[in-house]
Amino acid sequence: MIEIGEQTAGIAVPEHGGVRFFSSSRDFDALDGTVFRSVEQAARAARERARRGAHRPRHEAARRLQAV
């Protein structure tokens, strides 16, 4: 399990060549299904995602999905 602060970001499941990340929060869905070489690499990516996401409004993702 990978936690960022008190939030569970997801789990890292071992597979051939590394670990596959499965998100448990919408904040980390961009990483869902990604294969990392190690659990630490997956945790670093989740921390970076949390750091970048903290500065954007939550509705930004929904705005990108609107039809134009």
C-alpha cells in the first residue's frame, strides 16, 4: 500500500519486471496501471502527483473533459 500523508494513493502489486500501481483515489488515477521498477519509484511518482495536484483546483480534470 502506498500512502501520501494520511491519504491512500493506491497499491503496488508485484509483476514481472517491477510493480503495477493501482490507484485507490481519483487524485492518483493518472498513474493507474503504470508499471514501475520498484515500490519506491511508484511512491515517488505518487508523491510528485500529490505535490502537483495540490496546486490545481479539483474541477480542472472535469473542465478538460468538456466537449467544445
